[in-house]
Amino acid sequence: MMRIALALKSGLSAEIDWAMRHLVRFSFEAGDGLRLEQIPDLSETLLSKVDSLWIMLHALSLDHPKSPADLDDAEIETVLSTPAAQTQMDKVLEATLVLRNCALQRDNARYLASIPQAKGVLARAMALPQHRELVELKQNIMDVTEAISLYITRQSPLDTFYIHLADLLDNEDRVFLITALRSLSRLAIHDDDHLLLQNIKQSTLNRLILLLTLQDEDLVSACLDFFYQYTSYLNNVGSLLDSPGCTAFFQSLVRLLLHNAQNFQERRPLQQRPGQNTKSVPSGPPDLPPDLITELLNFPEPERSFRWMRVCYKESLDDFVTQVSLWQSYQLRFQPYAQSHPLLKPADVIKNVSVVFSAVVALVEPSPDGQQKFILKGLRPRDSPLTVNGNKFLHCSWTSQQTNWAPCNGLFMDSKDLLRHIMDRHIESTLVSTRPCQWAGCERFKDGEEATRSVTITHLKTHIPHDSDAPSVSNKDSTDVVVHSYRTAVDERGQPVGLALTASLVLRNLSKSRSSIDAFKLIERDLLRIAAINESLNVYVTELLATTL
């Protein structure tokens, strides 16, 4: 490596070509083993080589009243059009590539940050125009800048290195913008005197707020890191709250609290209060309406047994049904039709239970009399049947004096059948009724109030749900509830990471300002919802609510 360093300093073209060729290859293939600090003058020589491009462009600018940073495309192409300039440009690119490869190693980045001339060279390179011949060079320079920014401990807002980074926040190039955001965020980490990030233009802040709405994780992450450092300066919070994009900023932060959150469903038993009565388990499956039996008979076996089980049984963790009773119930239901619809064998019926109800387990339990009892653990009969489609039947709740004002409780598969039943069986055929509606619990018509038959029928439709509104029912016990929760990214220790965490930290910085109370009131409901459903950020959002509310 000493031979390479001396060759670079020799000024001889052949030696420089040889040194740069080997240095580029070595920095790429074995960059971890290259320690700039151990090779005297190598870093300074590479930086000088990079700066030679600025010097070459500056020579042209002497004939023009402008800086090299202000040269247009035609002027740059004029400078780089000669073979000698192209050769020098190639060596400058190789030097930036070597610096970039070396800076990816932490010790090298720390050493480059300590070299006095490094910031000046990088600042001048960042200030070069956006020309196609300079794109690769500037990208390498930005990578070096990002790497060493973390190790620059003292920085003035008047330093050209900081100024050019801040100017890049308005750059249209995505790569340059992301690198500038990351570099400024790293510089601010060591800004104990709170001198940086005080002069960011309002238009720049509004643009960065809009960028938070993009589906670009790298760009959004860089913006959030910048805003985290920016809002750590209490003076900046006030100007941010006064900006036109303040509301959109808070909305974006709230949305990012659920960034890439995974939805988890957990079935939990519904806890009952002490002394609360529970329904007794039916001794057998419910009776089925004739129409439902006819519909079941249309299915061939074993599909008919599947449908019958779903209609008459459900999963229940603490209950069981004996295998004998299940077979007997099946046999009793379909035996009258066995001649045209043959029955399954008992073993096949029992085996089909596991197809319909995955959580049900066939067990053998000893009984008190010493006999073995074959049961299906986790299964119980339903209190009332379902339709073949898995919906609840519609119940007729019409009361009458003949039934001692008890509900009719007729079961109907759809709303049309229920309405037809009420009209045929319950509504008086006269044109005017003195007690139009006798639906259980209905107070629409007071005692003695009269209504025409058409008015009564129109009113009855309010008690009958539309078929599309009929609730579907799970095969599981209704005492279980499904709890939905969301979890954003966490590390191997279960601690939150990623965009959701950074968004919560930005909100925490904002909450430290008294002037942010009104803004937090607008998102209070959203924060309460996220605290309830996002298990990963529950602690962070709860602390945020405690601070602001």
C-alpha cells in the first residue's frame, strides 16, 4: 500500500494509472482490510485528486463572471471535451470510488472526518452542477458525505459543507435528497449547541411533509429521521406548527404509526361476570323446519352430513357430545327418507365431524360406572338451527292472546317467507285493526290506536331484516370473541423499530411544546385507537397521550 501511495504522489501518469487501478480493485475486493489511517498521505492524495476537477473548472470560470458551480452544460462539455480532460476525469472518478468504498468501513469514515481538508473538498464537489458527466462522481461524494457525517462533532451553520447539504434538500434527484437528509440528521446528533437546522426554508419543510405521503420507504424513512432531529430543537417546533402543512404533517405521522402493520386475530373466551347465568347445553340438536330438511335432502352424502352438522352443531371448547348421540340424531333425522336417500354408516358420520369442525377431538373417557364413554370433545348442539348458507333463521316474534302473549317463534329462511307467514297467520283480515302490531317489544301503536292493513304491513317491514343483512354465524361457540390487533415491525428482542417507531418519536418531540396541544386534540381519537390495537407501540403512544391530554 505504501508503494501505491508513493505512486499517486509521483505525478507520473503511468505510476498514477497503475496505483489507481490497483487501489480501486483492492478497495472493492478487500475494503475491510484497507485502513486509511495506516497509510500516510493516501487519504489526502485522493482528496486532492478529487479537488483537481474543481480546480480545472475554476480555470475556465476565470474567463467568466461565475463560479464553477454555476457553469452550464455547454461550458462543462467544453472543458471535458479534450482527451487530457477525459483522462483526468477518469482518475477523479476512480479516486471518489476508492474513497466511497473505504468510507463504508467505520474506522475509515471516522478518520476521513478528522482530515481538515475533507469537508472543503466534499462541499465543492457537492456544489458541482447537475451534469450527466458528473452524476457518478457526485453520487460517490454523497455516499462519502453520509458516511463521515456521523463523526463530525463540531459544525457551524456558516460552514459551506453544511450549507451545500441544506441546499440539496430542494434537489429533484431522489438519491441526492435521501443522502442529504441522512447526512443532516447525522450532523445534528452531535450538535450540542443547537446551531444547525435553524434556517431551513418553510417551502422546503412543506415539500418534505408532502414526501411523507409517498409509497417510498427509503425516502419516507430519511424524511422521518430528519424531522426527528429537526423537532428536537424546540424553536423549530413552533415554526413547524405555524406552517400551512401542519395538519397534513400530523395526519401523515398518525398514518405511519401503523406502517406495514400485520393484522392478527385471536379468539378469546368472553369473560362472564360473577353470577351471570349461562344457557344450558341442549340435550340434542334443534328441530328443523320442513323447508330446511327438503333443502338438505338435495345434497348427496357425505355433503348432506356436512351441511346437517353445520346447521345443528357448533364448536364449544368446554362441551362435548357423545358419539352415539350424534349418530342417533343423524339417524333420527334422515331415517324417514332412507329409502330414496341412503344413510352413511355410523363410523363415517363420526369421522366426518373432524372435516367440519377442525377443533373437535374424538376421546375416550371413563364413566363413573366403569364403562368407557366415547365423546367428541369441543362440540355442542345449537340452540336454534342455521340455514344451509350459515345464516341465522328469522324468528317470528308476533304475540297473541291465544299464546298468552308469548312469541310465535316460527323459523323462516328468508324475509319473504316471514312476511307471508305474518300476513296469513297473524294480521287481521279487516281493513282497519285496533291493535295493528303485536310484535314483541314494539311500541309503534299504542293500545286502541287504529291503522289500516296497508299501514300495518308497511310498518311490519321495519321488524324484518333484509336477506342481505342476515348475520352469518361461525361454527364456533358464540361465547368466544375474535380480537383484532396490529403489530408493526419489531427487532429480535421484541422492541419496535422502523417507520412506525420513528413517527412516534417525532410526535413525542412535538408534544414537548405547549403550542402543540391544539394539534394533538385533532388526532386524539386516532391515537387512542392506535394505542388500543397496535401492541408494538402501545407503550409509546400511551405515554404520548398522557403527555398531551
